Amino acid sequence: MKKLLSVLLFVLLTASLLAACGAGSKAGAGNEGGSSSNKVIAWAWDPSFNGAALKIAEEIYQKEHPEFDLEVVDMAKADLEQKLNTNLAAGVQDGLPDIILVNDPNIQKYVTAFPGTFADFTDKVDYSQFSPYKVDALTVDGKKYGVPFDVGVAGLFYRTDYLEQAGFTKADLENITWDEFIEIGKVVKEKTGKYMTTINPNDEALTSILLQSAGSWYITEDNKGNFVDNPVMAETLRVYKALADSGIAKPVTGWSEFVGSFNAGDVATVTSGVWQVSSIMDAKDQSGKWGVAPIPRLNIEGGVNASNEGGSSWFVLDKSKNKDLAIDFLAKTIGGSTEFYERFLLENGGVGSYIPAFSSEAYAKPSEFFGGQAIYSDFTKWSTEVPGISLGMYTQEAKDALKNELPNILAGSDLTQSLKNIQQLFEQQVQ
């Protein structure tokens, strides 16, 4: 019963909205009666990225299936999840699409909270052709649900001019630890007056990157809190506090301040997912002044210079009217087409985890903004080195518990006691 409480809350928070929309109402555009047997409906957010990717896939699939028709229903991410949760909690299938986009951290919670709802792709896609950590994210009880899509493989973006001014070269950022990064940052701050990085105690992006880089996460595979007696967690928070205490990290709050810090030239590096490229390139006057290196690693057994931040996958509703067609469409395009990933990169700047595409000309193309570096070739190489982890069902609850204690950690509280406090708060939230 304790294990089910958080799942029930996840379901009931959105189910409570049924009084407003009617238990039998349709949740937006969906696969309703009378739809064509050749038509598939998909729900996704961000039409210029996720929706555009589906349209590329449609064009490729139509070469062999000219009668195929895809309708992409665009909605905000929060609205998509609300509509889906509300219908599933009420057992209402009418109005749901064939295909939905799911954030990777939500996969296990969805599959567990709504058993039998999502199609099993285990034998439909050759998962050996994808970066292992992406496959791990959509594997639940030995079955694979959906098709891996975009990745958030992390990199250390850096201002080459600032590093050179401080006396460092690209080689000085290769294969380093976070402690070495801090020491380099002190020199950069002294020589250039620029911060080395940013820090935001209200955002868990950095701690997530650090944890996965050593094959650990906020929760265990059996959905228990993973804060106490976890050397990777202890080292992650030690590094986090060391960054804050070192004076090399500019405090920021919120996305706008974070992006503004590097667009304005206030910081020398940004540790983030590959999707950060577009935000960095918004500062047109900085073209040619950026490079990307592997992220620093934790100085601990199992620590590597590779990690991930974000990413999503495509799911098919098991009871959708055109389930088989939807599965075939995804499997033969996003699940197995080099052409798709080449076009997705060139047309939308999207990076996937489909290994056969990594050797294509599109990924090897030099970037003028990044000083002629073939950044996507580097990112795809690093993606194959990212440790696989189980994201579990309660990632958000664990992150919330951590953020509640971060101010105390930064203020100098005993780390062992803080980890116990986080563990206790997490257990209260999910039991």
C-alpha cells in the first residue's frame, strides 16, 4: 500500500479535473470513431522540434506507404500530460491519440500507474542500435515500451577566448575531474574577471548530471530513496558545495538569468545537454568563440566524463484504433532510419541516440559558431559512454526532497545529517 500512494496521487491529482470536463468527455483531438484506417494521430509539444520531427518521419514513411496520413496535435507539455492522465485515470480511451510523447523520467511512472495502457515494442525495434542508457530508460520489467527519441547528452560548453586568456587550451579540459575544473575556474576568475560557471540552488540539473555520470540516481531500481549510504550522492553534493564555496560560480535563479549569464558573456563555461546549443548560438556576436569538451567527472569509482540531461521517447496507446500502423510507422522511421536522424539534425538541430546515424556526414559537419568543431560528432560519441540507470517512479519526489535541503547544505550543515533529512522527507512523500 505504501508503494502505491505516490502513484495514486499522480493519478488522482489529474483525475480531480474530471468534474470540470465530464467523465465521458473527449480529451481534445484524438482517435475517435470514423477515423481513417490509414491515419495516425499523435500528441506532442513544441511543433518546431517534436512536431517537426514527426513530419520528417511521415515524409519518409510515405515513400513506401503513400496513403499514410499523420495528424500532429500540438499542445503545451503540461496540458498534454493533464489530458492523458485525466482520461486514463477515468478509464476513458475515446479521444486519446495513437502516439504520445513522454519525458524519459515519467516512463516508469506511466507504465506502472496505468498497466496495459502502452504498447510493448520489445520485438518491434532493434534496440541494440541505440545508446544503451536510452534503452534502459524505457525498459520496465524486461519489456521495452516505445521508441527512443531525442537525447540530452551533456557537454562542457566553454568560451575558448576566456580559457586562452587564462592560459588554458582545449586539452586542459579533457578527462578532468570536478576538483580540477574548480582549480581551472579560479585561474580563469583571477585572469579574466569572469565566473567559470553558474549555480542555481533551485534547480537540480547539475546534480542530475553528476549522479548519472557515475551510474547512480536519486532513487534505487526498487524505487527506494538513494541518499543515505550512497557514495555517489555524497560525492555529488560535496562537489556541489565546493563549487558554491569556491567563488567561481555565479548565482542565478531561473532560466532567464541562467541563459543571460552566458549570452552576456559573464561566464566561461556551461554544463548542459546538447539541446543547449541553440540558446548559446543566440548570441550571434560570440560566433567562433565557443568549444565543447566532455563534462568533468566525479573522482569516484565508476565516474566517467559523460552524462545526460533530459530526453524523451515516443509511445503508442495499446488500445488505439490504429495501434499496429502507429507501431510500424515509428519502428521504421524514428526506430530505424538513418535518413530521419540526418534530417532531424540538419533541419531542427535535434540529436538522437540511433548509433548508425552517428557516422553520417550530417553529424560530422563542422560548426562555424563552435570554431569549426564537429560538435555533433563529439556529442554522439559521448552518448555511447553515458552510464545507464533506472529512473524509477519517484524521480520528481526525490528531486523535491533534495531541493528542500540544499539551502542547509550550502550553509554548511553536516552532510551526513542532511542526507538523512532528505531520505526521511522523500519517504514521507511516497509512503
